[in-house]
Amino acid sequence: MSYSIGRVAEVAHVTVRTLHHYDEIGLLSPSGRTAAGYRRYSDGDLQRLQQILLYRELGFSLEEIAKILDDPDLDLQAHLRRQHELLSERADRIQSMIAAVEFALEASRVGIQLTPEERFEVFGDVDPDQYADEARERWGDTDAYQQSQRRVATYTKEDWQRIQGEAAKLLDDFAAAMRAGLAPDSPEAMALAEEHRRQISASYYDCSYEIQTGLAEMYLADERFTAHYEQHTVGMARYVHDAILANAIDKA
């Protein structure tokens, strides 16, 4: 049995354009063609597409997926075991976040004022006070640090929840761009980099492109920042870094 490209797009919840792209780069080429030259996909093709979409959901680039799927030493069972392990790890992280959100909701309901540690736990495991001394030592004499300190001193619990909510959405948008196969220097990815800069400027300090590119370098150089992005999606630290640099060059 074979399937038309429209039918495959429908059942897999992808666009025909995406399937065309996969064919063009050799990631998923249909096994057959009609006499008129139209693509026809086999059950084996659909199985490969399922693997591609699972790895995309896990944050792998198309190039990485091609290498994985074309590895002659890996069979279907090996792929499934690997994906199960990666999905389980993500599920554990999500469950931890759900528990933190439930705690924050309950605290809000009974009128308990959350501590800074609890506020940030709602949206990640980054403790805002953990590196306070280090930040003060490294940047305490800069205008940006002093401006940030003045701003955050006035923030309420609701302000922190809004700020972290915006930051979480931006991470989700970056992950979606990666899954869609958008290059870091694509207009969409650079728009997200610009939103990253806007959020910093709106919430903490005036973030120039020079400052933002410095942050981008730190996302790769400092394993703590890298881990923050990588726990969301594999490869995100590099993707955000590259998008920020591309946007800065474009705006120069």
C-alpha cells in the first residue's frame, strides 16, 4: 500500500512543504512515484517519518537525525529504546515543573508570599540568588547591573511570574523554531533573538546588541547557562547563541 503526499501530511500533522523539504535534503524520499511523477509513500516511509518527528520533538537537528537514522549499526528497536529514554527524562523534568507550579498556585491561594527561590522554581531550576555574590563581583560596577538592581527591588510576586512566563514562552518559541528546521539566521529565529533582547531591556537593564552578544557567548562558555538551555531542548544553547549573533550582525 502506498500513500499520497497529501494523505501523509494529513495523518502526520505536517505540511506538504515540510515533506518536500525532507525529500530535497534526502532525509525522507518517497519509495515510489506515479506515472505522472507524483510522490507515493510506503509503510516503511511512514515509519521513518515517525522516527524523524520523534527526534525533532526531542530537539535534534535535521542533520543529526539523518546521521542517526542512516547509522547501519542501529535498528528500529535501538531507536525506540533511545527515544523512550530521552522522552522519560523530559517527562521527569516536566513533572518536577508541574509540582513546582502546583506549589506556587497553592501558596498564592492561601496568601503566602513566595520567597525568591520559590518564585523562580515555578519556571526553572535557576536560583536567582545562588550566584548573587559572583554577579556582584563581576558586574557590580557596571551601569547595567546597577540598573537591574534598582528595577528588581520594586518587583512583586506577580511581576516575577509575568517575567518568568514571558521567558518560558520565548524558550518554547525557540524550541518550535528548531523543530521546524528554521536556521538560526532565518527571519523567524532572528525575531526571537530580538524578543530576547527586548525582554532583558524591559525587565532588567538596557540591553544593547553588544551586551546581548556577550551574553550569547556566555551561554556556551559557562556550563551553568548551557545546562539551563539544554534541559529545555538539546542543542538550544547553540541555537540561541547563533540566532543572537545573526540578528546583531543583521542590525549592525
